[in-house]
Amino acid sequence: MERITLKKIPIEEFISLLQKDGIRADQEEAEQILQFLYYYARLIVNEYFDDYLPQG
């Protein structure tokens, strides 16, 4: 099975994105949020696109 990789953004860029939406987070909090979002994105990709990936 082909593995899909997600592009990871730098933590500083993510903190900046959070601040634009009025969310204050230090580096540790931002890393935890980002880790959760990557995990959630992988679940979604696996759930909805698994049938489209070549089976090996």
C-alpha cells in the first residue's frame, strides 16, 4: 500500500496562524495542537481515501 505523507509546516508558522485567529499558544501548546491535527488528518485520509490507494 502506498503511504501518503502530509506536508508539515514549521511550528513558528503555525503559531503565527493561530495568532491571526486570536489564539495565544506557546510553542509546547502549538506542538500539541499540531500533533493532534496531523493525527486527525491521517484518520480522515485513511477513512475516505483508503479505497483509492493501490492494494499491494
